Amino acid sequence: MNKIRLLTAASILALPFAAQVQATEINLAGGDEHSCNVDIHQQITVGRDFMETRDEDDNQPLFAYHAPDQLAVGDTGLILDRRQQELMQSYQQGLHTAGRQVSEIAVEAMDIAMNGVGIALAVLAGPDSADTQEFLQSSEALREKLLAQTKKQGDVYTFGSPWVDDVFGETFERELEPQIEKLAAKSAGNIAWHAMKAVFTGGASIERDAEAAAEAAEAEVEKKAERLEARADALCLQLQALDELEVKLHQAIPALQGMELITMK
């Protein structure tokens, strides 16, 4: 089973985390060791005013909804009454918001990791170093690219397929990893020069720089990680509400009974 792993705090600095992000099981780690796990049972495509579901095994259509009142279950078309519309729209909008938030949280997690690398590079190689400036500029461009790629045209998201994993895993292997290796190699001369200067100061300057790098990175990353944990906690609550709403939806629309899409664990 595929997984979304949105890890925060110390583990956020593990850049390969992005290659683990997928979308048929959502695992969220928030603050105070709070976490939630949600199974996605079918393939769900959701946009601003519609959602479609397909069987996760044979890809056959299960049901499709178009706001505000059109529902097709298999080959049967239904017109929803007011109560059914309210429930269905709340469910569809909730899934759409969750899809957007999963993308944004994943991008923010990557951004935090990149920020930590940038801070360390700035202290060790120098804030005005061409390598540092190149890395910071490339990081921002990559962040915007990742955010754009996690969305399809029209702000559409698909649960039950590795849409986030495809973007983050491929981008990490193709762009991020080689870039960090390149910058590390290019910066080696500058860092070696700082180290050589430290010899003439008894090693004090390089030690101070290392301590400053660690303290600055830790403070900045922890501050951002706390905000990320709060977002993860909020998303957990939203997913729990959707799980409960799904029960009411099945009660109100008998044709959907047995088509469980999400389950809190």
C-alpha cells in the first residue's frame, strides 16, 4: 500500500523523505507526538466542483458527482435533493481541500529541509558567496515548480495514485540531489579556505562558524516545523470529520452504501 508521510521536526531534515510521499494511505505526524492514519480505498479524482471515483483494482468507474445535484452511480443517474446536495458538496469540498493541503504541506516540508541546507551553506561558505546565492535562488525556483507540479490544470487532485510521489521523487533524483552534490563540490574550496584561516586563530573561527550554523539552522527549522505540525494537526481533524461525514452521506444516499472511500485508523 502506498503512503503519504508528512514528517516534521527533526526528521524533516531528511531530504529523501520526498521520495516516500504517495497517496493511497495518508500518515500525518503533527505536534506533541500526535499522528493520524487514513486509508484511501479507491482512486478519487476531485476538483473544485466535481469528484470521480474508480475501482482501485480494475479502474472501472464507481460514481461521479458534479455540483450541485448530479450524481451517477455506475450507469444510473440520480438528481440529489437539498439534504443530499449539502452532504455531497461538503464531502467533495473537504476532499478537494485535503488534496490541496497534502500538496502544500509536502512542499513546505521540502522547503524547510532546503532552508536548513541554505543556512549551513551561508555560514560555512559565506552569505555573499556566489554558491550560496545560487543555491538560495535555485531553492525558491524549485519550490514554486514543485507546488505547480503537484496540481493538475484546474486545481485537480487524485488520491489513490502516486501523484505526489511522482513529482517529489523524480524531482529529487533529477534536480535536487545533483544540485546539492554540485554545490558541495564547488563550495569545498571556500570551506577549506575558512578552515585554513581557522588554523591561524587556533581553530576558534571555524568552531564559532560551525556553532553559529547549527544554532541558526536549528532555530529557523524548528520555527517553521512548528507551523507545519500545526497544519498537519488541522488536516488530521479535517480527515476525521470527512470519515464521519462519509457515514452520513451513505445513510442519505443508499446508492453509495458499500462504497467506502476513506477510513481513519
